[in-house]
Amino acid sequence: MAAFEDRPRSLGRGVGGTADYFVEDARISFEHADGSEFDYILDVRVAVPTDANADYPSFLGMDFLSHFRITLDFAHDLVELR
């Protein structure tokens, strides 16, 4: 965790309780079904790595996901953001 020691950090609430995180400028690129691309630029909260969160597969939280309508299609392994 030494690489994160000098970063400004905050506490936030998550699904599992309170989390220690830092804010990172991010550019997230999407490819639409028609092949066109879209960039979304925002600040994302990134959890400080710990033994407790090391196995979580995603870094996107409600600060990002709340901007979209989300459809999950498990039969086709598809996540749709509108």
C-alpha cells in the first residue's frame, strides 16, 4: 500500500460499509453496438487496495453508475448502459 500513502484520501460508504478511497481523474471509453465510440470524463473514487477488497472485480461504483440506466442480460453476458 506504500504507493498510495502520498495520495489525498477520503472515507466513503459502500455496499460493505465504510471504504477508504482516493479520487482519480478518469476517461472511460465505450464502444456502441453500431461501432461508434463515446468517452466519458469524470472523477472516480478508487478504493485503496487492502486484503479485504483485493478480490473485487470492478472499480466502478455508484458515483459512476448512477449516471446510467443499467440493463443486465445474463443469458448473453451483456451489460448495457444508457
